[in-house]
Amino acid sequence: MTQDRLSRRRLMALGAALAAPLASPALLLPRAARAQGEDPAHFPGRALRLIVPVAPGGSQDLVARLLAKGMGEVLGQTVQVENLPGAGSNIGYEAAARARPDGYTLLAGSDSLSINAALFPRLTYDPLRAFAPILPGVAVPQILVVRREAPQRSLAEFVAAARGGSLAVGTPGNGSLSHLVSELMQQSAEIRWTHVPYRGGALAINDLLAGHLEGVWINIGAVTDHVRSGRLRGLAVSSPARAAALPEVPTLEEGGFQGLSATGWHGLVAPAGIDPGLAARLTAAGRAALRKPDVAERLAGLGVEPLEEPPEALGRRILADAGRWVEVVRRAGIRPD
């Protein structure tokens, strides 16, 4: 089957999903089944499991561990973190999708749920229907950075340089949010640069500092210290408003890209079909964890910001982002590694 036919099928499926109403404020297109035998008033009676679909050490893992610790304190039960990385997060996502919707299994979800819905034509789970949103968690802006010595001192100058010659721009990986934001910007400005994907952000930043790249799109937390020290210069952030971690860096819209923004997120979802009362307990515990002073301090150090949104807003975000990324993937011809 051709890439165009697969793209049309994805667009049709996403259109149907977007047209369907949310069945409950706590659920994203849930299965009919409901967890049985759990009384929300006495939940939880044992330890919880938090599946993290990435390897330890990155921002998504660190946010998940902060939430696990804080929620454990609120709930009075241990929240055990289980890293299940691989296959573009699909190994962890599939394991969570198959778990019982009894409130004892949670998933550290992210913007990759929407990306995977657009990027992978065949999955053993449905990224848009397999999970119920629990906690929007935190917003994760992306940022375009260049070296301190780079001649481009603004986004406009970087775009002009792209029109005038070949630029090499790195990202943490093919199909990552940073990659898709980079493609979205190029499609909007009708410019092209050479995409250089890496196996992680640290390698991309090392090559940028060594002068092998002209720019890098990356998670803001990965370069906050470099920008503050002056080793790197931030040209634009992808969030609708300036990021609290680097308030001096303008947004894409301020740089001339009207209406263009794309922000990642790290939060929590549960297997679809979870009892609404249990979902509400978990949402409340997650919000309380985010408000803990030690958690808030660590999150600020990662360059991420708490999202003050209800779970249903996360459900809408997942669907809307998937629809956007299908078109970006189609136009750029992106295929998973």
C-alpha cells in the first residue's frame, strides 16, 4: 500500500475520532467494559504500576518518577515505575493498553501518542482509543538553538540563511516531536534544510557545539543551561507563549510564524474503561503531586511547566495533534526507523 493511501486512511480514521464526542469527562473514547470490584472510596488497596515507555534518564522518565513519588505520598501506596522502552515507545504503550482498567496500571504518556497514530500505519493498539486521559501533566516546549558564534541572531535571519543556502539542522531522532516541529516550520515558511536525526538530544547538541550543525530543534530542558551560560543562542520556542525557563527567547509567532505553535506534554493516561470515580481519584492525586514544592522545583529545573487543564482537555489535545501530524508526516514523507 502506498504512503499516500496510508495517509488518507489515517486522515479518515482521525476525522471519525475527532467527530465522536467524549463519552465522559474522565474518558477518551473508552471501551464499553468497566473495571469491576474496586470501590473508589477504598482505592488504592495495593501498590500501583506506572509504565514508562522510554529508557531511564530523559525528561519524560524524570517527570514520571516525580509524579510516582508525589502520588504515592498522596495515595498512601507505592507507585512502582516500570520502564518498557523500544519501538518508538510502542512496547510500553501496548503493554499499558492490554492492562486491566482497574486503576492499578497507569501510563506515562506523551505527545508521542499522537505522533505514533500518524507515523505507524499498523499497530497492535489504537493510540487514540486505548487510553483514558488522567493528568495533562506538564507542557514541554521545543526550542531552536544555534551556537554562540552563529551569524544568525534571530529566527528571521535563520530563515533567510535557509533560503540562501544549505543548512544542517539536527533533532533528537526521526519522528520525534522536535523533528515534526522542524518540518512544520519548513512547510509553513516554504524553506528546506537538511535534517540530521540523532539517537538522543545529547549527541545532537555535541555536534552543534562542535560546529557540525547550523541549528538544533530540541526539548527546551536539554539546552536550558547551555542557553543561560551563553554557549548556545535560542532563536524560538514552539509554545504559544514564551517559556518560563527562558523568557528571553521569542515564540515562533513572535518570529513571524502567525498561529504556529506545537507544545509537547508529559502526563498520565490509564487503560480505557477505567471507572470514572477511580480516574477522578488518580487525577486529584496527580494534581496534588504537581503542587508539592519539591516536585515543582524539580520540574522548573527541567524547563517544563504544569498544565492547568482538566483530563478532557488532554483527550482533545491527543486527537487534535494526531490530525495535525498526519498531514506533516504525509507532506514530509516521514517513515519510522
